[in-house]
Amino acid sequence: MLLDGSRRSLAALEAAADIARAQQAEVLGIFVEEVSLLRSAGYGFAWEVGRSSGVAGPMDVDALEVRMQATAAKLRRTLERTLAPWGVAQALRLCRGEVVEQVLGLVQPDDLLVLGGAGWSGISSFRLGSTARSLLRQAPSGRREPHSW
């Protein structure tokens, strides 16, 4: 279960919870601190636009680290709050690196990988983002069909 704190990843968590309850399986939440984003923040010319404010400002590595730690803590609480009442075993794995590489290093051929599928593509009919497409192509599995809940 790939989590990033977005609305879509939290909706995917609900789907993963339903599947885990039905299959009596455990859920491993994965949160990847993107190393390319951290590298970008180190450049003096890198700026970011606030998600809710729309205000642009310079990227700050320390502030980004704090936000990532806060997101990881929130995801850990959300994972537990969503799954523990149903008796579903869960854990959150924190990784640092490239998302696809980190996720592929954790999944096995029999694992079911659940993630929110929309990316930043401006094409509304193109439902899968680049991360989802890459994972779909590279995941160790015989079945490579996206499913939307």
C-alpha cells in the first residue's frame, strides 16, 4: 500500500482495508521520502508553490524534512486508525529514494500493491499517473491490470 497523504492514497487505503479484511491479510503501508525532491530543495534557485495558499517561495531542505516527518507520523496514525479496529495487522515502512525503486524492492510476486492511481497529468482521460504506470509495468506479477475503486 503506497501512501503519500493525498486524498487518492487515503481512498486507496480504504480499498486496501476492505481487501485485507476479506483476505485476512496484513497491510504494509509504504511512504517514500523522494530523494529527487530533497535534492531539488538544495538548489538556491528552487522554489515551490504552496498547495493550499498558492504562494510561491524558496524551497527549504529543513522545512521539507519536517513536512515529510509530519506526513509519515500522520500516515502511521491513519493506518492504525483505519485497520486496527478490524484486527488487520499493519505497519508503515519509511523509505528514502526513488518511489518506484523503493516500492519494487519491497513487494513480492504474490503481494497486491494498492495505490491511488491519479497523477499530475493534465489529460483527464488518462487516469494513471507515471508512478502507477511504472509500477504496473515493472511489478513482479503475472497480472498487470489496474482496477479502480
